[in-house]
Amino acid sequence: HWIEAERLLKQAIQQRPNDVDARLLLATLLRRMDRLPESRRELQNLEKTAGAEKWSLEIFRERELLERDAEEQDETAANTQAA
């Protein structure tokens, strides 16, 4: 139910733009849906939000996972083109 989760998280953020928990969940959800640029933007928004420091380790880990996923997408695309 990822689409529904995304809708609810965006609604929560619209109602409370400083909801750092919802922003982190949305960034994670977007990454898991392979929407990496959107996830990256949401992490950037999160880092600008007051209170985000409580999730600094999780934000760091999300950035690592984003980079890993981006590398995997690049490798897949390169292999597809080579084939």
C-alpha cells in the first residue's frame, strides 16, 4: 500500500510542514519505490527542518542507501545498453 502511505505522509506534511518524522518516512518510502531524485529532495527538505538533528544518523543512512541504489540503477542501465 505504498501509494496510500505516500498520500497520507504528504497530507501530514502539508498539515504540519515541520513534521520531521513524516518527512523521513516519506524519503524512505520514495527510495524504496525507486523514486531516487524525489527521495533525495525530501531528505534535503528534511535537513532544513527544525528538529531534524534527532534523526541525523537515519538521514545519513538514507543518503548511503540512496547512493547504493543509484549505483545499482546505473549498473543495470549500463548492462541493458551493452546487451
